[in-house]
Amino acid sequence: MSRKIDITLDVNGARYVHAADTRSTLVDFLRDELKLTGTHIGCEHGVCGACTVLIDGEAVRSCLMLAPQADGASIVTVEGLAAPGGELGPLQRAFRKHHALQCGFCTPGILTTAHALLTQEPGADADRIREVLSGNICRCTGYIPIVQAVLEARAAYRGPARAGQPL
Amino acid sequence: MTFVQNATLVGTSLERLEDERFLSGMGQYVADIRKAGMLHAAIVRSSVAHGRIVRLGLDAARALPGIHAIVTAADIPQPIPRIPLRLVPLPEFAPYHQPVIASAKVRYVGEPIAVVVADSRALAEDAIDLIEIEIDSLPPVGDRDVDAGGSFLFEETGTNVALRYHTTSGDPDGAFATAEYTRKETFQVQRHTAAPMETRGLTAQWDASGQTLKLYGAAKVPYFNRRALAAMMNLPETSLELIEVDVGGGFGVRGEFYPEDYLVPFVARMVGKPVSWIEDRREHLMATNHSRDVGATVEIACAKDGKITGLRGEVFGDMGAYIRTNGGVVPTAAGMFLQGPYRIANVDITVLALMTNKTPVGTYRGPGRFEANFFRERLLDMAAADLGIDPAEFRRINLIREDELPYSIGKRAPHLPEAIYDTGDYHNAFERCLTEIDWAGKAAIQGRLIDGRYHGVGIASFVESGGAGPKETSRFVLEKDGMVTIAVGSSMLGQGLETTFSQIAADALNIPISAFRIDHGSTARLADGLGSYHGRSIIVGGSAVLDGANKFRTAVIEAAANLLGRPNSELRFENGAVVSDAGASVGLGQIATSRPPEDGLLSVDGIFLVNKPTYSYGTHAAYVAVDPDTGRVEVLDYVAVEDVGRAINPMIVSGQAIGALVQGLGGVFLDHLIYDEQCQLLTASFADYLMPTATDFPSLRSIALELRLSPTNPLGAKSAGEGGMVPVAAAVGNAVGAAVRSCGTQPLTLPLSPSKVWSLIHESAAAAR
């Protein structure tokens, strides 16, 4: 009832050629096969947003996609948001400063969603940030500090020097 | 009792030490635990709410490749273990404890019937699809009138009322007989629950040679669970290690002992390989504790001048199908906190715990309090309106004054000691909240239709207990490299303990915070720990850290005395080193490395014993606009004021308050576990079970006061995690009530969904025509 096929994909800048079970979701593939457990599973039906990753720059729910559908894709997970030396990026630093996380479980999906937003719309205002983040559920923070953190991180996404660069 | 005088870190909004691993994807949650050769379990659950199991057909499932075991009640040692109560273990509850697996009967949708162990979760679920389950349905019990249908969850008890008790203070009958004014109303808070972002999960690893078990995924109360599991598995406690990795939120429901906490270790021992079970979201919504679902009929007696002379009522809690570990906490606490922060001499409260064919109920942030405050504060506003008294003035008349403290409300349950509010300035917090929301300025818009919406402001005051005893422990270990590991009996569920405990220890010892590592990861570290609930981690756990720090200083000085050849009296601990009057000095690293190997690491135990709860208090105010065309309520402004005694980390305290507010607002407007008449759960996905999202409640403010230190603990801290939750339904209910007052009907039940609010406005208008 299941078989494996080889898929090729870039994840956080590294190239993988890896067998994927045809009925495996992308999030299970990332977590179980590539051992990238920073991406979390909260509902497995596309509502909570905890599993959000960037696929070719777009924020996507990795629980709603089969792994073979990611063949040829370029993916960024939460593990790819820090600088190469492991130093936290501006969004991550702002989250820490504003106490925009408590238990940390939804945080990877919120960071990837916010990163995609600010990359595309570095001038997003609070209403726009709330609108985009309304697809991610957080049970700890009440969202207010998350919005403050994303607002503050906007500065780092502005200007030609940073446009299009991974953070 | 005194705290360190030179506090430099306590009271500051230090960024959290745990955040870096969470932000970089390096947190380790239970589903991230991988063991060589690990198998995966899935639970077969009842799809019938009430019935007798006739037959389980397992052959086809067992024949599937990759299936290692299918375990049913027949495979579990008899008698089937039942889950003990951790809190309020009243003898009346004995017939209702949950067996770890259903054998003859099923009593709720989601009850475990079998466990499948397979090479993968997907294969285990494939096998579940092949299992034939034959159940003869029995009439389900779902209504409040639980005994009316003659169908009993536990036939041997002959009733579905598990508990009924009655408490009084003063002369309630006399007060009501002579009252100038009375009003009686019936209220209901709907069934809902915490729904943390991480579902439950366990990984069990059995070592056959040593006959020992490691269980990953413990949370909240690992030491209690170790004790319970050891008894069920017939093993010494020391043969079990419960390991707490990162936990994706708890809010009361996570970490309690559930059937899976036995079943997963049982199958791991049986198959001889590590077994992982990760709950999926559908399972979570039908298997993890539900909460709230408390109703009450409450009557108030007042003098015409607004003085409350009596309060009486009947509180009924729907407990679901079994009494789980939290016992009767939810309805008991609702009875306990019905009086609130008011001077009421004559009180009469009856509490009932009702059994129904629904998922069992446990505690969720502010258990019983969210409900009780809604009941009382709504009734207060209705009484004030009847008497023509401003709601704020009505509360001023009745709020307990500081010169009346300590104030006893008596024994509010047969099993509880007398409850005595200790310290506080209730009026101060109340007036601060009124100022912040501009109560006086908003009088003009109260109940007014402005730009097509009814506007209203509501207030609610509360008092709230925290810091349950009787004890917590800590262990300070000086590691070889000079670092200090502090093992704690408290558990971390996202509330930032690694940071706040480090702040306390660093101040107490006056050494850099980077010198500490907080170890909450294993039951192997301490003899016992009570864990994290009832707002107790800082109060009781933090005080145990403080005690450990003081003993650690003494022990280090003693160790240095030998090295320096000076008496203890000439030594002091300064800046990470023991210094003599003569100026000689020896650092922690040197003390660590100079210990003879046979002495092991320098280690001291801290303990804090306490037999009284803390009482935090405060007032919330909500300003709302109600759209009569849609029934939608917008929260335009919200202010929460609470006296937390001492805030160890104000940023974290604020985060707790705002997070609790939004969870509470979800309980007011959104969260709802709905059952149909057959007791089928209709809200078993996040598409059906609604929770607040980022667009819902953008305008909230919290103000943590440090008006009065708690007398129960040397930190002076009071519970800070639940006060943001407990009066939210009360404040919003009053705001909506004020907004729609001209329509004639008042909100008495939650949730205040658009359809319900619309009906409030239009059905009363229709009735008036």
C-alpha cells in the first residue's frame, strides 16, 4: 500500500536526494527522514500552522502536502532562519526580546510565516501582520507580543542590501 | 521570612534563557525523541458513547505485515488497573476511577479499547481500520438531569450523581427570609478545554535485563505519575525514570495520568522494544481532559442600599464518564470561589458532581474560578441594575476592605480547610482598574447605540488561590567545572522556569546567572517533587530554590574552610568565591576540583514547606461593542489588574497575563466542545473547535501590581499564571450585558457566540412586541 520514490530537494541550502514514502506527508519526511525536528505537527489538518515551512519562498503547511510533491523544491525550515554561524536572525532576536514565545511549539511555524511575510512585504503594518498570522494558532502568548516582535523585525528586512537574502 | 536584600535580577525583565533553542528549532519535544528500533503505537478508541463490548475481531489486523502486537483488556493483568486521584481523592469517587482500558463497557467516545503496535504509526492505523468492533449501545447520559432516564454509567452505584455536598456559613436561611431584595438566576459555562499546541505523547523504553523503564514525555506532575505507574506495573519506584523533555503547553490538561501513561509502558515491556505514541489532534480533542462545563443556580440577597446580605446556590459540574486525577477540583473550586472578594456573612452552597457519557473533565487554567466569577459577577450586575446602583458603587459597598483582613469565608467543602484571605488591598486594585478603563468617562456611552453598535463596559473583581503545598524540593550540585546544577521538583510547560529560577538563585548567591543550569528533566534527580499546577512553581518551587541557595552558600563556605585553613566565621561567599577576612580566596571551580573523588560532587538539598495558599486578587474591565445585525462582539479595550505580590520577571508575568486573557476570551466567545444527543463529539478538529487567532483580540492591557507581598513564602510571590483568566467571562459578560440592557435580556450562558448574542437582542425584542 506504500512504496518509495527518490526525490531531490534543497533544504536550508543543502541538497538531498532521498527516498520518500509515497504516502508520507512532507512534514513527516522532514522530521523522520531528514531529522529536521524543528518543524512541528500541531493538527495535521492544515489549521494550526505549526508545520509551516517555506517552499520556493512561499509559506506552506507541510502537513497538507505529500513528500513526493516537494521533488525539486527549495525549502527553508526554522533551522534555516539563523545565520550560518548559528547566531539568531533579526526576527528570532525580536521574538526573544518581546517574549513572543512561551512553550515554543508553535514558534517555528510563526517564524517561517512571518519571515515569508516580511521578505515579501517589509512594510507590513500591524493589521496586515495580524491578518497573515491569523492562520497560526498560539495558545500561550495571546499574539500581542508576536505582533510587536514582527513589527520590530521589519527594519532588518527593508533596504536593497537585504532584499532576497535569507536571514 | 526575608528575601535577599540586594536583588538585582529578581524584578527585572530578563530575556529568557530557554528561548534560543526554541527559536532555532533545537527544542526537543516528545515527538522528537528517536530510539533505535523504536515501534509506534496507535490507540483503538470507542466510537460509541455508552455500550457493552460484545466482540473484538482482531485476526485481520494481526495478519497485517509490520504489526507487532494488538493489546486489549484481555491481555492486561486483572484486575485492570484504575487511575488514582491526585487531588481531592474523596471516597465517594471510588466507583468512578478510570480503568486504563475498557473491558466490558465503554462510557465515552474516545475511550481506549485496544493498542496496536507496529513498525510505523501509519501501519498501526492501517491495522485499526481492519479491527471489527461490535458494541451494543446503551442509552447515553448527557443532560444535567442525569438520573432521569434510568441509564447508569456504573450500574452498581444506581446513580449518576457521584458527589453532593453542602456547606454554609452564617445564617443564610434567615438572611433570605428577611431580605429586602433577592434575585435568582441560572448560569452555564460551556464545556471547553486547553488544547495546547503540542498534543500528548510518550516514548517508553523497557530494559529487560535491569527490569527498569524509561518514560519520555512526562509533564506537570512526573513524580506523582511515577508513583502511580510503579504501583500499576508492580515495580519499585526507583526502577522507573520519568523524563520531562520540552513541553508544548500544558494549561492544566497536559501531564496528568491518562490511560496511555500505563498502556504505552505496558506494550513496551511486552514487545521488548521502545514504543512511541504521539496523540493526533482528533484523539486529543476526545481523549485529553475536557474542562469547565459547570452550571449554577445562584440567588443573592441584598439590602436596598446595596449591601449583600446573603448568597446561596447549587453548583453542578458535568464530570464526563470518569473521575480522573483532578478529582472534584472543577466543581469544588466553583463552589469555593462563588463568594469572591466580597463581604458576605451568610452563604449556602451545594455542589454536585455529575457523571455523563462524555470525555472526563480535569483542570484547565483557573479551574472552577472562571465559572464561579462569571456566575457571581453577572448576578451582581443584575442586582445592581435592579436596585438602581452603579455597578462600581455596588462593588465598593461590598468589596472586603484591607482592615477586615484576614477574612475567613469558612470551610467551603467538607474536605477543605477553612479558607482565609490573607493580605491585600482589594479596593486599590479595583480603583486602578476603573481609572485605566475610564469608567467615569464611559458612563455616557453605557448601553448606547453608537454607529449601529451597542457599547458597554463591564467590570469584575476576583480573589484567587495559588501556591498549593505541602512542599517542593531542590538540589544544588557543584559540578566539576564550577557550574551549579539546580534540580527542581517543578516542571516546565512553557512558563520560563529556567529563567526565573536562575534569577532567584543568582540573586541569592550573587553570582552570574550563566553559572546555573536548571534541571527539571528527570525523576531520577530528586526523591520527590510536586510539579507545576495551581500557580505553585514560583511560590513553592522558587522558595525551595531560595532555600537550596542559602544552604549551598553554607556548604561552599564549609568546604572552603578546609582549603583555606580558616574557620567558617571568618569566611564569606562573594562574587563566586569564598573570601577570608585576611583576603585569601577560593573559587567555586577550585572547590569543585579539590574535592576527593570518594566524596563525590558537593550537593545540598533545599526544601520549602507550606500549608497555606496565596491569595492574589484584582479587577478586570472590558469595553465592548455589540453589532445587533450580526451578534458579533468586538472587544475594544480590556484592562486586567492583579496584585501578584512580587514579579520575579515582569516580562514573563505580563506574558502570562496576556496569554491567559486571550485563552479566557476564547472561552467566552469561541472554544466549545459540542456533543449531540447520542453524546457524539461534534468538534473533533481545529476546523470545528475554534480558538482565538491573531486578528481576534488586539486591544488588551495587563497591569501587575506589587501591592502586598504574600505572607506564605519568602519571595512574597502570589500566583501569576491564572489571574489573567479567572474573571474574563465575568468582565465580558457584564460588558455585553450592559451593552444590550435596553433590549431586555441578559447573557447567562456561554459561549457568547454571534448567534447567541443575536438571539439575546432579537428574541427579547420580539417578545416585547
